[in-house]
Amino acid sequence: MKLQILIGLGLVVSWEAYGQKVSQIGGSDTLKTHEKKIDEVVITALGIKKEKKAIGYAVQEVKGDVLEKAKEPNFINSLSGRVAGLNIKNSTDLFQDPGINLRGAKPLIVIDGVPDRTADLWRVNADDIDNISVLKGPTASALYGSVGKDGAIMITTKKGKKGKMTVSFNNSTMFQTSFIRIPKVQTVYGGGNNGKYAYTNGEGSGSEGGGWIWGPKLDQKDPTTPSGYFETPQYNSPIDPVTGKLVPLPWISRGKDNIKNFFETGLIQSNNVSVDWGNEKATFRLSFSNIYQKGIVPNTDLKTTSISLAGSVNPVKDLMINSTLTYNKEYTSNFPEVGYGPTNYLYNLVLWTGADVDVRDLRNYWVPGKQGYQQRHYNVSYYNNPYFQAYEYLRPYYKDNVLGNVNVEYQIVPNLSAKARVGANIYSLNREFREPKSYIGYGNKSLGNYTQVTGNYFDMTSELGLKYQNHYSDNFTLSGEAYISNFYRELKNSEIRTDGLVTPGWYNLFNSIGPLFVPTDGNRNRKEYEQINSVYGYVDMEFYKTFFLNMTARYDKVSTLPKGNNEYFYPSISGSLLLNQLLSLPSWINFAKLRGSFAQVSTGKIADNTYGYISAFEKSNVNWNGQSSFYFGDILIDGNIKPETVDSWEVGTNIGLLKNRISLDVAYFQTRDYNNLAKIPLSEGVGYKYYLTNGNVYQRRGVEFTLNADIIKHSDFKWSSQLNFSRYRKYLKEAYGGKDYITVYNPANGRENFVRVGERMDKLTAMPYETSPDGQLVLKNGYPVNSTAPFESKMGYSDPDWTYGFSHNFSYRNFSLSLLFDGRIGGTMYSTTNQKMWWGGIAPGTVNQYRDDANAGHNTYIAPGVRVVSGSVTYNQNGTIKSDTRVFVPNDVPVNYNAYMQSTSNAFESNYHYYKQTFIKLREVTVTYNFKKSFVEKLNMSSASISLIGRNLWLASEIKNVDPDSGMDQLQTPATRSFGVNLNVKF
């Protein structure tokens, strides 16, 4: 079938659509489509290159050049929507790692074949990335042992190329100029409670209303006052020199635009200069990069600087040495704290500051005459002035990273070579926490404090092995590698802080009022040592260019498990079958492959704790006569405890259609997670609270689709597209001791959730109010009745029904355009922002007549629902209603609207503030012009391009006030749009 399309002005007169040959209109010329190669090579575990057709598990690639233009400070953010099964939950907060979820678990990060167990995503510069290969599932990454049990993101950095010396410069400058989602607050009422407010001393008590935003109506005319508006004493009122009292000021909405007035235009600027060169004997590449990000919160920023050197040398015949070395520094004088609480800017700015306060008036944040001692704010008992917080409550962060490896390969005989690799990962971290005097933390007024945190990390992987390759005939090929390996790691963390400051503003440990405090909980003061000795290898076989078989095996002996359970074996097997080689398929099917795989991998640690298998004394914070005291932990550890283990299998297919212009990849996977840890409550009479042992069994399963299409391939105009879809589920199959339920923490609502055997592990639960059989709210004395059911009710599931991304790439002569959309369908999250806005009185929905009535002292709000006049309800042990004899009548009890909202946060009417995560986002737009060759040659350049770029330009979602991208909301920073320009020049 022929397709003929004419586009105006004759710029494009013909093309081939989906591989069909199209005659040029008005002429005899025809276009020929070059068939896509199916022998494409991808990077797999250990950095081994393999043909896609030979791989029996799911792998997806992202080329480094897609990361070069629309820069993010963290390259992982740029993978959003590009890989099926990879869910990136992007944070809107500065210097916060995005949540990376590959098939329901966090994958391993591998840089040039060496695992990065620290998973520091900020030290990898996008300009240095040549290729990212996402290995999905344990089969793909089993050669890495326990750290590879959940798949891997393989990062291959750029190396020098043969040819003349090339100098490249890449600049990307982006401005965060506006918000795509921002909390919308009411500006009709100000601070206070029950419609009353009068400032006295900033302590929040009495007429100041306890810090609520349930105060009087703003902008109310009053002809009896000098201003013509209702007036009341406020925090910035002058003092009458005669009476010594505060002069009332007009109660007006001067702070309508507080959010926009406080936040600033953000900036992300990235610069990279690189030099590469190579000949037959050696290649090298030197790269220098700097990224500067100015936060939208005043006085916050992030800087990262990287120097990378990569090279290879062939000093003698049959010997090849290649190496990479990268130094990276992450540094900032201050970055914002996140999460609900007084350290969060929105906590002070949005939730607990009404429109009666103009944030711009708070820029002078010290009380006159008390600089360094007392912050100036409308409330100095509960909340912090946001400018005081930005400029005085500082969080310096300095981290130096060194990552390097050396690879040596020597060809012993034609089919056999020896290989050696050494990789090292080193960092040193220095952090400070500078807490100024008069800082408020949940009512506690600080005397000032200073905390020092240091961390030092070192790991080294050493490997020695043999590589064998032999093409026995056209019908059989055999290759394999075998290694002995040693991994060594050490970590040292320390933290120490003052007990108040003698001199405010002098942040020094010697300035402590009392003895220095050394925390003992968690990993804040700790030394760790770990070692793994391994033997591993793989065998690849190819039969008749049709069937491919891969087998891997790894044997580890670890220092992080008790003797007797510290040696284990990781097997995996995978295979693929080329149906197009085996069968006679229709001409429009050019490639068809079936694949399958199985793997078994264990964690190697107990709860990811280096010493989690040891019961030992722990240091207490209590000292006796200057001597430290110790206590025994409250957890009894099973002496035969085993590491968590995963059995995983996968099947899939690849199909190429219409001369491989269309390709489809489908994968289905299933895992069994067993030996999972269970913390069993004990009677405290035995001396412990819990017993830690192996118990729960989970099942994970999911499906992934990737569709690629070269829709148009004309010599001048091209259009290609990609669509990714994935779905993932995790179920509780067995609970320890035959129990029928467990509780599990979920960040989507920040609490423990009740999950029964057979149910999904992402279930979100809460204890709701009582309802009638037809779902109406049950009230007593006008207020909701708490449920008496023994178990919590389901609020939804945190994992989406589908995660998706679709991209389009257009090119016309020297112009190109790329679009990337992504999002989620389904999934539920709890919104702290929305709940607190209703609770505090700042939500727009609180503006109504009922509130006016309450402010006037009238109880007029009758909540929708029913009340019980007789009978009762009982539940069985499973939480199901056993009997219900209640008799209902419509609720007719009026209550104070303000008090009702303060006690309920409008929970029932807002689904208890659980919201759908469903969203679609225009993640990226890039328009590029490649300068003509004749122009760049005049400037002694080899190529040059300029791009207009945009990130996070548009968002559509059901949830209000927050961006659901992160999958959780603990009072997040408003989500911003970014616009900018990229310049790329090569000499």
C-alpha cells in the first residue's frame, strides 16, 4: 500500500511510511529504506558487550546524548519516562535524591563496570555519560552478587576516540521562572482563632489565637478608624510614646502573594569542556564540568564540580590497558530541609502565616537592638521567620568523591585472554548544622547549637580472570569468562554537637555551654568493615544463529552473616530463540525473538545492616561520674538467621515489523521473595521486646511494554517515537507464624499499614470514622464518631496501575524537535499539605458563611451524615461487621464550624486526604538548530548547535496544591518550570 502526502510549499514531497516504497509526486525517483540492524550491541553486567538478539532478559538503553541538552543537576531525573519498568519519583526539593524504583525495588548503580554501593547520583555528570543500559531483574545483574538482586543501571562513560584531537564545549543555562503547581491559600481571613486576633508579645497565647489562621476577616471597612478598615494591634505595630501601648494597624490582606514574593527565580547552569584524541596505540579524554544550581528558596544553592580522565593504551601487541579516574566535589553553604515540621519553609510560610502578614516585611529578621539574639516574627513561640531560617539556620555540605578503575586484558593465545580489574570508590564528607539562638522547634526556643558530621568511605574491588571465545563453526559459538574477586569496604561516621552556645553566632565546638553531646543512635557514630570473597563466571553459547543460551554462577563468602550461613551460591540461566530464523514468517515480520530467564540471588546482609546479625552491647547517652554506660539491645536475633533471597523468572518477546521500522518489546516477570525479616513482639519479661527471624514471603510480578517506531524517514524530514508502559504488583503470600496479617511502613502515607495475607503490599490503611451501611458519616453531638473496628480500612494502593512515558523526535534539515511526556495512572498518596491546610484554616474551602457565623459566635454548621438513635454495631475478629442494629436519623446538631474543622481537617469529605497520583507531565521540550557545515568551518569549528529547552512545562493531575511526581507529600516545595538555552560547540 502506498502513502502519498503533500506538505505545503513543496518542502516535503514524499516519504516512506512504515517501510512502504513511495514514488515521488510528479517524478520517477523512489526512496529506499535501510533496514534496521538487529545485531545492535548493548552493555550488560561487568561492562560486557552483547548483541541484543542473544540476550534472554529485558535490557533497555538510553544514549548519553539525550541527557546533554535539557540538563538536570541529577542525571537520573532525565530518565523519567524513558525506560519501561523504571519509575523515577522526582522530588521538587533542592538536593534530594529522586526515588528510583525498578520493578518495585532499588537497582544497583554501576559505573564503568564497577558497582557504586553508595549510590551517590549527584557525582555523575551527564556530559560524561556515553550510554546508560538498564538491566531489569536479577538475571541481568546476578553476576554482581547480592547487590545486583534488583537489577542494575549501567553507566558507561565517554572514552577517547581515534582521530584528530577534538575540543568540545557544552553550556546549558536554565531558569526556574514559574510554578506548575503551588499551594493555593485563602486570603480572606487572617491569623488568630474564632475570628479574634490582637498581638501582645508574640508568644501566641490569649488574643494571638494560638498560631491558627482562623482569625478575623480581612479588608473589613470601619469608618471609625484612621485607615477606614478594622484595626488591631499587630507584630509590627509602633508603640504609642504616651500610653506605651501598641498602636492598632489596619487588618488587611497585605500578604496575598507571600509565596511568590518569598521564592526567587531558580537557576541551573552547567558547563563542560572536554578534549579527546586517539590513534592506533592510545586514546584519551579529559573532561571538566561544573554545575551551579541556585535554589528558589533564598540563600540556598548547590554546586558540583567534576574532573574526569579516561584513556586506553596498547603498549605492546596483545596487551590493552584502559582506565578512568573521576574527581567530583559537591558543595553548598546551605540547602533547605524537607519534610513536615519547623525546618520546612512552607511550614512557616504557607500553613501558619496568614495574609495579614506580608513576608516582605520580615526581611529584617532581627529584633532591633537584639541582633544575633532574637528573631523578629509575628509569633516567636511556634514558628520561624522564613528569612531568618534562610539566612541563619544553615546547612553547609561538602563532599569529595574519587572514583576510578583500571582494566587490563592480555591475549594469551588467539581464543584465550587474561583480564584484571581494580576499581576504587572513595569519599569524604563534612557537614555542619548551624542553629541560631531563638530558633523555634515545636515550641522549644534554642540557645543556639552547632553540629559537626563527618564521614569517610572507601571500597575496592579487585578481580582476576580468564576470557575464552571460540567460533567453532557457523552453527556453534562458545564464549565465557571466569573470575576470582575480592571486595573490601570501610565506613567511618562521626557526629558531635554542642549543648547550647555561649556566644550566639560563633559556631564552634569550644563555644558549647555544657558538655558536648555525641549521639549513639543509628549510624551517626560508627565504624564498619566488610569483605566479600567471590568466584564467578558465565558461559554464552550460540546454536545455528538461532538459539542463544547464557548461564552465570557466583559463589560468595561474606563477613556480614553468621558463620554457617555466610556462604551461598547465585545461579542464573537465560535463553533466547529467533523465530525469524527458525520459521517462515510473513514478509512484514522481519525479526521475532522469544526469551526467558531464571535467577536466584540473596542479599548478603541482615536488613542491609553490616552487623545486623550480631547481638551486642550499645553505648548509652547516660554517663556516670564521667564514665560511659552501656545497655543491651531490645531485639533478640535468631542465631540461625538467613539472608533475604529472591527467586525470579521472566519471559518476553521482541518483534520487528515493516523492515524493523516498528519494534515491540514485551516482558512479564515474577519473583518470590523469601527469608524476609520479621520482628516478632515478645513479652518484656524475657528481657527483649522483639525477636528478629526469617518469616514473611512476598511475590512480585509485573509486565512491561516498549514500542519504537520510525514513523517517517525522508531524507529531509524524520519522525520517530517511543512508548513505554509498565505495571508492577507486590503481594504478601505468607506471614511469620501462620499469622493472617502484618503491618508495613509505606512512605506514601508515612505510617505503618495493615496488610493481610494475599493482599498487595502497597495497601494504604487508616482508621476511619463510623459510617452507616449506605456509607454516610455517623456523628454524635455533631462530631464524627471514631470507628470501633479492630482493623484499619483500605484507603487505596500506593503503586500506580500503569507508569508510562512517550516521546517524539522530529528533524527537518538542520532543525530538530523532541518532546517527552510521562506520568502515572492510578496509585494513591496521602497529602500532608492538604490536610494541614484544612486543619490550620488556610485552605480556600474554609471560606464560607459557616465560618463567618462561627466567628460571630454562632454554631450553624450541620455536618452531612446521620446520628444513631438506638442500637449498636459489632465486629468480628477480622474487622467485618458481625451485627448492626443501629437506627439512624439525619444529623441535625449544629456545631461551631471552626472547631469542627480543627478537629477533623475535613477528613471525611476529602477521603481522609488520600488522593490519586494520576498525572501527565510535559517533562521535556527541546528545539535544536545545527549550524550548517559551511558556517562552522569558517569559524574553525567541526560542529555547532544551539537549543531552546524546557523542563516540567505542564502538569495535569487530580490532586490539588502539590505535584504528585514524588509519590508522597510531606509538605513539598512548589514544583517549578524551567526554561533555557543550550550551546554545544566542537573544534
